[in-house]
Amino acid sequence: MYKIIKAEQLADKIYLMDVEAPRVARACEPGEFVIVKTAEAGERIPLTICDYDRDKGIVTIVFQIVGASTQKMSALKAGDSFRDFVGPLGRPSEFVHEDLEVLKNKKMLFVAGGVGTAPVYPQVKWLRNHGIDADVIVGAKTRDMLILEDRMREAAGNLYITTDDGSYVRKGMVTDVVRDLVEKQGKHYDVCVAIGPMIMMKFVCLLTKELDIPTIVSMNPIMVDGTGMCGACRLTVGDQVKFACVDGPEFDGHLVNFDEAMKRQQMYRTEEGRAMLKLKEGDTHHGGCGHCGGDE
Ligand code: NAD
Ligand code: FES
């Protein structure tokens, strides 16, 4: 059992939990994820890691209520426990293994959208802890939906906040800020990391392609079981078929076929859609997730 040390609501339907998981805390790196389960027969929920304290053995997760399982999770309080807390899974962010001297000469831009701010934070914090200041753009629908502002302010070199409705700092989408920084303020970036809703990542990538900034995205939103078994997270990257949970979750955003991924994500939501995917992709969509019937 994995004890919840702290449970806090950050915004409407968005929760943060500090969980006692010493082995995961010791081994995890930015970009990786965990799978949590509230009960033996419960759904496996893949969540990117938001923070970790190796000394205290604590891993921080942030999640949004999107269905029955996350609704159930949101009711857990400090002192309650998760049945399973498996990880770290996936591959760490590429820069973690880069030569530090080379990395120090790179100017990095992070673009975080909504709940995607949570997986961006450990990356920016890691860089700060290694003496590298990154520029960070955080976008939220409204001021009330902005999360982790204080932590991000501490970790970022420069923090640019924008809200869709203009209720805080400035009005506009994250892409407006990217364009502003590059075209009006003359900033140069060697690499951009964009994490947020699929539609945001798609439009950030279209823009950074135009601006010639290599861009990494996190395809965590299309994962279902997170174990490489269900096939839900299949996506096309360039001319290759990849699985977000085992090959990612981070990929070259300029090569990801977002339209296909978003269409698959929609289809996966219905029984009919899952049956269609199974028919078309039988070889890889082989079940195991408990949703698709592929393992019956
Ligand atoms: P949201 O809809 O509030 O969007 C966040 C920001 O993204 C907006 O404020 C805006 O600046 C930007 N954005 C949205 N649409 C855009 C567009 N068309 N063009 C340019 N910018 C745009 O975000 P939310 O409600 O917090 O998003 C929830 C989604 O985030 C869920 O679908 C979840 O799966 C996903 N998510 C992704 C990751 C990941 O690893 N990629 C992690 C956590 C959550
Ligand atoms: Fe990747 Fe199921 S989430 S195969």
C-alpha cells in the first residue's frame, strides 16, 4: 500500500497528492510516469510525475477528474492509500542524459497548457537544479484554472502566464506568447517542450515548425493502461508506428500525426470505436486494458 501524505485540490477537478513511494522516488526522472490503482480490481491510471523528493521518499502526482476512476481518486484524503503505485515507467526526458555542458548552451522554452503544467514542472526544476534557466509559458483557461504558479515561478528563468479569457496577466493562447517572444522580443530557442492538451500541442508544433524550433511533446493523454498491452496509445511518428507508453511518452512533435492521434482518442472512447480499431489494428490492438474486449 502507498500512503497519501498530502491531498490538495488545486483547481476545479484538478488534484495534487504527495504519495509515500520511496522506490519510485529514488529512481524516477523528469518525463517518466507512474500507474496508480485505488483497489485490487480498480482501473490502472497512468499519470506523469509532477515532483519527487528522494530523501523523503515522496512522489507528487497531479490529476484531473475525467471519469469514474479519477472521481474516486479525488475522494482520497491524507492517510488513505493507493493499492498500487507502479513506476517509474516510460523514458525520461531526453535532456536528462545530455552532456551538461552542451545543455547549458541551449536555450530551452517550455510551453505548458492547463494540467500539462504538472509534467512540465519537474523538467524545469531539474534544469534549475543543474544551473540552467529555462523560459516557461503557462496557459490556462482562466485565473482559477492556473496551477502550480508559485513552484513554477521558483524554478523558471522567466515565467510567462497567459489566460484564454484575460482574467490574469495577459489574454491569449500559449501560441500567441511563443510568437511574441520570438518575433517581437527577438528571443532565440534551440528547443521547445510542449505539454498540454493534444490540440495545444498540435498548434504549438505547427508554429514552432514555422519558426524552426525543434519541439518535443508528451503523448501521455492517449494512454489507457500504460503497460504496452492495450494498444490504445498507438500513434504515427514520421513513418513509424510507436506506442506512447513504451516508446515515449515524449516524441518529436514535428513528426507526430496529431490528427490521427486525436481521431483515435475519440474512437477509443466508445465501444463501437474500440471494436472498429480492433478490427483494423488487430495485430497491435490486442487487449489487456480491460476496455476493448481484445483479451476476451
Ligand atoms: P485547456 O483546454 O485549459 O488548455 C490549456 C491551454 O492550452 C490554454 O489555456 C491555451 O493557452 C492552450 N491551448 C488550448 N487550445 C489551443 C489551441 N487550439 N491553440 C493554441 N493553444 C491552445 O487545458 P486542460 O483543460 O487543462 O487540458 C486538459 C487536457 O490536457 C486533457 O486532455 C489531458 O489529457 C491533457 N494533459 C496532457 C498531458 C500531457 O502529458 N501531454 C498531461 C496532463 C494533461
Ligand atoms: Fe500504451 Fe496501452 S497505453 S499500449
